[in-house]
Amino acid sequence: MTHKLINDRARLLHDARRVVVKLGTNVVAESDGSLCTSRLEPVVAAVAQLKQAGVQVVLVSSGAVGLGRGWIGLHRSRTADLVTRQACAAVGQSLLMHAYEKLFREHNVKIAQVLLTEDDFMDRRRSSNLRHTMEKLLKLGVAPIVNENDTVSTDELESVREGAHTRIFSDNDRLAALVASRLDANALVLLTNVPGLLRFAKKSAGSADEDRGLIPWVEEITPEIKALASGPSGGGRGGMLTKLEAAEIATRSGAITVIADGTRPDTLERIFNGEAVGTAFSPAPRMAGKRRWIAYAADVRGRIVVNAGAREAITQRKASLLWSGVVEVERRFDALEVISIADAEGREFARGIANHGSEEALAAAAAGNGKTASVKSMVLVTRNNIVVFEQ
């Protein structure tokens, strides 16, 4: 990194007034499922120090399933089924909060438990209520500790994509990014068990080869950058690719994002002291709230394929999408639902809110030649309700 980049990174983190910190399972828990207080204590101390400096901090914490499994005494192989993992999450979540309450009490910091599901983001009214509650907690000086409500929500535990719709988060990396986006946070820090984004596969922990392979600064998350990441982490559900996807959400929401090794006790403190720790991702201009919701938080129900002309009109001329540009309806949808817009090669390049349902347009087109012209000129998605991912 050049001196300018180091200074820019240090300035962005120093000036951050609202921060989201995500702790991965490999940071929170030992391999046997017990709590790792030696790693959590310095993180809690660093959060308390940030709060004393006037920074609002939200903690997103994994580890409930692992803690519950360890407390019950189950071997990892016995938690393969969904219901058992949900039961472990129910046990582990109370253990996790009790541990945080004890650790933060030593620094006179009050905490609050916030358990979320996808619906809290997908439904705009619930999303607004979530923001109001979180804002009030932060103004009261309380540190919210966020996790997915695994006891009733199976999205993270199943960690798959369904044909009916695309899940908006299947791990706590993406959940942390959505929280950062919803709260207009200035910074997102993802603490894991690797130093950051590496140019090659991870070597032995702390090795010189590993340090030389670290990419300290990413200006833009390109397909080439994503190609460097593959595979899940050892104890958690997410891997480096999910962290890059989370970084993409956060940076497009205007937040600098850092992926760093949370197993080292001074990592969080060093990050906010301006040291070049981990991999930092440059923030982009912040999307408007509605556009962020369409792009990342909405429940994507339908999917259509458009021709090259429609793609060019949307990406280059910022035009609305007419029904005449639709080549295929891959998944049906209703009016006012968010749909995925793909090109002829099947690549999703945009999302938008449909003005009409697919059945309505298809039925009108099948009614006869007299209505065909009006159907073709039908505005399926208005330009103000389209978010383009790639030009």
C-alpha cells in the first residue's frame, strides 16, 4: 500500500462514528464448542474503548450453535440435521448473551440482544421498525448484539438457495453487511480466523508466506477478486466468498470494510488505531435507501431474461424495462414484487420492482393481436425502481 492509501484508510476508520463488528464462530468458540474468552475479552475491551471515544458500535456475533452443541455434549457429527442445530442454537444463544453481559459489565457497557430473520429486512415496514429500535438503543448508549434467530429461522442453518426465491442472507457475514447498510454505518469489520484476503491458499497460521500473500487494499470487488475466494471456513458456515459478498453490500452502502484475523487479541484495536491490518475495501458512493433495499434486502421472487436491446437500454440509457424486451419468464411473479433481470447468457445484471405480474402480461399477450401492441409497450419495471449491478 502507498502512504496515501494507508492515510486514507486510517482517516476513514478514525472518522467512523457508527461501526458494525462481526465475530465469526472461529473467534467466539473453541473447536470443542466452549467459549474462547481469551479472544473475546480484548474484542470487548476494544469495543468499550470505541464507545468511550463516541463511536456507536453494533456487534454481530456467531457461535450460538457451537456453544449449544458443546454445552449439551454433542459431537459435531450429531448436529447434521436441522432440528438438532436449531435446538443447539436455542441453548447456545442464552450462553452467548450471558458471556457478553459478563464481559461488557466489566467495562460498564450495557448490551441488548437483537435476534433477526430475513423478514425483518424483506418487509419494508419491519425494516423501518428495526432501524428505529436500533437507533434508539444506540442513542441510549446500549451496544446491540445481533444474531440470526436460528431457533425459528432456518435460513442460515440450511444455507442454500431455493428455486422460489433468493435468500437475502445465509450467514452472519451478509447479515452484518445488511445491518451496516440499514443503519448507514461508516465501517464494517469482519473478524475471522484468517489475516484477510490472500493471493493464494492459507499457509500455516502466522507464517511469513501468509503475510506476503495478504492483499491489504481492494479498490473494487471484481470477478477476479472473487475468484481468489473459495470454500467454507473450518468452524463456521461462511467462507471468504461470503465475506466478499458482504463487503460488496457494505461498500456500496458507503462503508469502508475490513476483513481481519480476530484470533489475534489486538486486531480490532489496531484497526481503529490506523494500522494496516487485514484487507480493507474502499467505500463507494452510498446508494439511496430504497435502491439498497431493492438490491440487497428485498425478497427476489421472480426472474426474467431480456434481450440485448433491453439490457443496453437499462444499463446505458437508464431506461424503463418494457415487456417487449422480455425473452423469457424463468420464475413467475406478482405485481410489486422484486424480480431479477438477467441477460441472454443468464447473468443477473439488475433487479427491480415489477409494475405488473407475469401472469397478467402473459394472459394479455395470449388474448389476441388486438392487445399485443399494448402488451409490448407495457412498462414492466419503471427506471426509478431498477438497480443495475453491472454496466
